[in-house]
Amino acid sequence: MTQQNHPITPPPELVQQWREQLFSYLDPAATVAVHELSCLAAQWGADQELEACCEWLASKALSERKHPELRAARRPKPPSLKRVALLQLDVITKDLTMHGLGCDLSQIRRALESIPDHTSEGGFNG
């Protein structure tokens, strides 16, 4: 399974479009597998491009000390635990509604939204 917090992932709408275009014969439940494959492919492609950029910098005799800066600049931080929790709450809400089991989760949403935004590097994954 891919890292759920990797910053380079295609949006769900694009994965759905790819599934419909390329894998329409698959059961809709296979969307998870298509999403995982799409994330792996996007991450691999982005990493290859970053390495090519670093090689280009080296070929121009630019300082190799800049490579870590380039990598850091081109790899955004993973989403915070707060952001992931809010996205999962959206999925739960949609799933419950789709099955006729909708309920009010607004208190949970407000509680999550009240948590300060922090990155995973700050100790607290909020």
C-alpha cells in the first residue's frame, strides 16, 4: 500500500477518470487498487523528474549543496493528521449518506477544525 500521506498523489477525481477510461471493466471496488497504482506511478514519475533536475544542476557545475534545497523545495510536506482526519470524515459522511445512514457529524468536524494546524515535523501531528 502507498504511503497515505505522500504529498504527490493524483486527486481522487482524476483517478476515477482514469479508472473509467482504462479499467471500466473492473468492479468499482477496484478503484482502491487503481488509486494505489496511480499514487505509486505519480510518486515514481515525480521522483524521476526531481533526480533529472538534480543531474542537470550538476551538469551545469552548480553547487551540489543546492540539491538538498531543491529536493526540500520540490517535496511539499505531507498533510497533517488534522487534514487527513478531516478528509476521512468527509469519506465517512459520504458513505453513510450513500447507504441511507446519514448522521450529524458536524460536532466532530468542528472539533477537528479547532485543532491548530501543525506539520508532522513539529512533534504534534495536528
